[in-house]
Amino acid sequence: MASDLRSYISQLEEVLPQQYVVIEKEIDSRFEITALLRRLEKADKFPSVLFENVKAINGQSGKRVFTNVTADRRRIALALGLDPDKWRSELTAEFARRAEKLIEPVTVSRAEAPVKQVVKVGAGADLQDLPIIYHHEMDGNPYGTLLVLTKKPENIGYNLAYHRTMYKSPQQTGIHMSPFHSWKTFTDNEKKGLPTPVAIVHGHHPAFILAGVFMSPWPWDEYKVAGAFLGEPVRLVPSETWGEDLLVPADAEVIIEGEILPGVREPEGPFGEWSGYYGPQRQNPVIQVKAITHRQDYIWYDTDIGHLDHPGIGWEAEIYRRVNDVLPGSVRGVFCPYSGREGFHAYISIEKLSEGLPAIAASAAQTVGYPKLIVVVDDDIDPYDEREVLFSIATRFQADKDLTVLKNVRGSMLDPSMSRLTTHTSTFIDATKPIDEPFPLRVQVPQAALEKVKLEDYIPRERVDEIPYTSY
Amino acid sequence: MVQIAWLRCPDCDGKFYVEKPQLGKDANWFCPFCKRTVKESEVNEIV
């Protein structure tokens, strides 16, 4: 049986039941789902949540919504079939490793495609039937927060990308695209006066979805990347609108087919973005919906954007891959922490074999996404522990010789601190020890003593549990 | 700062922001609160 969202949910129930919550009580897609997630966040709880009874835009109850999937890296590890406890460097490295072994998709018939169980075309394709989520107070309208797939020119393959899509009317959405691959395809078509066919994928196995945040090189077919992450071929089926000219994932939950119209710009936004701020309203392109297909009892997959449910691990894995390309075997870990919105900061741990390698690592990392702060640390520092990274900056870094500032680098349009629309200033901190001169040792207790002295031999477990957790 | 400008909806008084470099063309904007489409020349305030 092919991997899909349902197989993932079954696995989650079995392996990480504490991280999965089902809510049967009716809830409105307008702010109530995100309000509940904020309540959980306030309590430092980040489960995946399946809402069983959600109101659609048209007020109809009984829709299902699954969200917050990537808010905990253990669930991402599970999606790749790893032990959930291997959520640090093992997970990053696994993404990078799989990206080196792309898997060709296969095409199946409509009868074999669950996403074709219900087919609505023309006037019957009404976005109001869907539980599209209203996330934040100043959002322009309900938003889709998942993958938009396009076909790159000259049949070089498909692109999967996270794009916000704003509900505008029963058959139109707005779309915001940063100047990457989808934007390139769209503008190439627009120059010729042609519409750009798109399919919006709301729901699939999270390993498929994560292909949309992986920063593949332009020539790669991202259906092959999704297959690599899934560990099996993605099953594709002809779309309703373009047939075999645009293949869509057969095992998706919901597919919205449409065209980005050439030469049309209408207001889109504001929208609460992954940066944690509202992106401003802009004159942006418009998608004309042509068809909606879905499973009979579909589950609408949502990303709780602007919070921990931002799958920045796609960028992190590509940084790992590119740094590993230039420093083979030296990378110990790469982490894009939530403090940097999983995209602005990158911490890279390397085995420093000579001076100059940290700058090589930082240069490779600079080519992925929008890192503004790149910190390279030694291999005795855990990049997934920010206290360790800051310790390294505190004790191994001097700004007059270890700080590099690079101006006018491509930045994110969603970074509110940028002084120009598309460029920012990037900072590289070399927080590694010098290898050509003596450097003090970190304090440590002898290993033999650590092995001999067991906590429970001296302090009862209950007493240990009573001691407050100190996090600073 | 990213270049934004605050607009105030003439109908509901709701404030929202838009990308500032796109102003000056009397384009339509869209109030996220009352859903009215409003021309730039109709807005009460641009900050």
C-alpha cells in the first residue's frame, strides 16, 4: 500500500500516541483552530491535532483538519521512518542522504487514485466547500498553507513549493511567490502571455510535503525528491484539467487545480508568515480554479504557519548537503533553530581540519534560502543546543577577526528588518577554536567518576523530580 | 524596515498595511476586516 497521510497518522498513533490529539467537538475554521493551538503553545505543548468536526467556509460542519505536524522534530523523524529520538543530526543527514538517491515517480490510472474519489469541475469546484483556515487576526482571508506544484519549462520536471494561497471567491485564490522556482516558471509563461497550470496539494504523507521545503537545484524533478523522502515512488495520476500534461499525486487528500493568470495582479494579504510577522498586502497574481478533486472523507492538511509548525528542516537538510559537498566527511550537524524562524539562523558543526574551513562551510550555507546569521562551531559543540552555540561564541569568537559581514545578499521579502525589498546583510561568525595555536580545555569531571556515581544512589528519584527545572 | 504603509478602511475604520512601493498607482486594496475593496484614493489615512 502506498504511503499517504492516513498511513502516517496510523504510525503516529502507534509510535508516538502522546503526540497525537483528536478533537471531536465542533470548531470553526475561522480563528478557532489557531486559537486552540495558541492555548497549547502557551502550555509548551505541540501535538499534531486532528480536528474531526470543522466548519468549512460555507458553514458546513463535519470537515476534518490535520495540523501542527512538523512542530516536533520527532514526528519528522517518524515521517522518514527513523527512530523518533534520532531527531538531531541523524535526521538532517538522512534528508541529505536521501536527496542523493532520487526515485522516479510512477503513473497510475484514475481508478487507482484515491484523490479522484470525488471530482468537481467547472462551477462545481467551489472553494467554499473546504475548511480553509483563517489563521491570524489581520490575515486578508482564509489561507491555504501548503504545496503548490508547477511544471518547469521544457519538461525538466515538477516543482513543489510552499506558497500561501488566499481564498478570494468560490473559484479564485491569490498567491504569493518569492523569487524562486515557481516564480521563474510563472514569469517565463507570463512573458509569453500564457497562464501557468498549478495544482495545490492539501494533504499527503509528511515526507512528501517536506519535498516542498527542500531547496533542490533548479533541474531536479521534485516528484523524485518526494519519492526519495518517502522511500518509494510517488504515484501520479493525470489532472482533470490538463490530463498527462500535468500529473498530480494520486495519494493526496485534496487537489485544487487552477491557472495563475498572466498579467493579473490583485491585492493579496496581509498574512501572518513564518517570520512571525504579517507580510504586507501586495498586488499579487491570481489563481483561477478549474477543478477540485478529493477523497470521499478527505483530511485537510494545514500548516500552523508563524509558529513551530514551520518545516525549516528542508532548508537545514540542503545546507547540510551543500556543506558536505565542499567538506566531505567533516560536517557533524546543521541546525536552523526556531529562534531564527528555522531559516534566518544556521548553526553548523564541523571537524575543523585546517583554518579556512569554517568560511568554506559558511559560503556553502549562504546559497540556501535566506540565512542571515551563520555560526560555525567545532565538533565538540552540539549545534542543536543553542546554549552550547552561544557558549562557543562567548569563548571562541572575537569580532575583529572572526566576524564576516556580507552585504546585498538575497534575503526574504518576509523579513521585516530588511532595508531593501529583496536583499539583506548576512553575518558569519567563526566560533571555532584556532588549530595553529594552543587553546584551553573545557572543564570536565573524570569519566570514571561519572560512571561510578549514580544519582539514585544519593538522592531519591521523587526528590529529584521535585527540584524545579532550570532552563537558563 | 520592510517598506510598509498603513491604510485605514473608510467603511469599518480597520487598519492594515500594504507594501509601500506599490502605492501611488491608485490600485485597489482590500480591507481584511470588512472585506471591502477600496481604491487608494479613498483611504482615510496613509502612514
